[in-house]
Amino acid sequence: MDNEDPFYIADVSYCAKQYLKWAHNLPRVKPFYAVKTNGNDFIIKIIEKMGGGFDCASIDELDAVLSVSPDIDCSKRIIYSHPCKQISHMIYFKDRGVQLTVADNDNELVKIKHYWPNVKILIRLKVNNSHSLTAFSTKFGVNEYMGVRLLQLAKELSLNVNGCAFHVGSGCYDKTAFKRSLEFARRLFDIAKKSDYEFKFTVLDIGGGFLGTDDEEKLSFSEVSKTINQALYELFPESEGTVLDF
């Protein structure tokens, strides 16, 4: 072999199997694949063909999706997931038709008002990451008090707050973390529809944090799914029409 560059061999059908596994275990939750985890063309193509969406936190990640699927409907299948964005990046996503993003601070809402006023916004919540390998609560998200403040500012700015998002942290070993986070989200949903704000929340992003294993000694995906499904049944009944994604 003349080429000495390293290479790897992978069974990409495993990605399709994982997607089907997700659909079986969490039928109400549409997967939005975090491109940052692996932006390989084959993986993106499989997820796109199976109907999944994409969680993009940078221009490079958006371009990775568009290079493989240039005709994808960015308005429905891509979320700009970074809660603190550069103005030029915000405009880049807007110009390509993305219509959903995340925010967790006053300054971000003011930027959005000036440069992306029609975008649908999800409020990023700060949740307990104490049982996760990598916690994000020190960097991202708002507590309940700050969440209400953002709702007030968004109303003053005439912005379209469409729901909320959370992430229990990468490698979460506590299935109850999802239930507690969903309870927090439910409270903000209820506050948002009060006469003081009159927002109609329709989207809930439940983030990641799922272990890539079915090892029952740790915490299997099927076990976590049961906890999430039960919490969704109790807190976000299907009759409410909330769109769920991760």
C-alpha cells in the first residue's frame, strides 16, 4: 500500500440501528444529532435519510450538514444550539434558513432582537449535573428566577420564545435527573402562558447525556427511556401538542 495515512473501518449501519432503537424507546422525541460528536459525512447522511434533525453549535457544523444535504429544510431540521453567539454567526445561520435557536442571558436576547428578530427561541435551563461525567450547568442555563426575567425581557422586545431546553450533562448516571429537569421545564411552560407573558410554548429540547451502553450495572438506555416516558406522560401529555426533541 503506497498511502501511509491512517484510516479506520466502521460499520455505519450501527448508526441506523441506534436511530431505530431511539425511535422504539422514545417514540415522542425526535432526535437532533449533535454534529460536534462526529461530523462524518456517512453519519450525517444516514441521519438525514432517516428523518432526523441536527444540533449545530458552530458554522463548521452547519456547513458539514449542508455539504452532505444541501437541500435539507433548515427551518425544521436544524437548531443553532449555542446560547451565546457571535453576531456574524447568527446572521450566517439566519441567511441559511435556520429558525430555531437557544438563549440564556439578557445580552443574547438583545442581539437576537437586532439581528434575528423572527427566530424561535428556546430558553436554556440550568439543571442539576451532579451525577454526570461532564457538567454544563457552570457554563450554560438559567435558574427559575432568571428564566422568568428572560420571559419578561423577551416580551418587552416582542421576541418569539417558543419553549425551553436543558442538558443533564454528558454521561449521566442518574435517571431521575431527567425527571427533575422535566419538572423544571413544566414550571416554566406554565409560567410562560400566564397573562403577564402570554407565550405559547410548543417545543421542549431534552438535551443529551445518554450513556452509550446497555450495561444494566451502570444505567441502560432503555431504563432511562422508561423514566423519561413516564415523566412526559405525567407532565407533557400528547394532547398538549408539545414538540419534543433532543
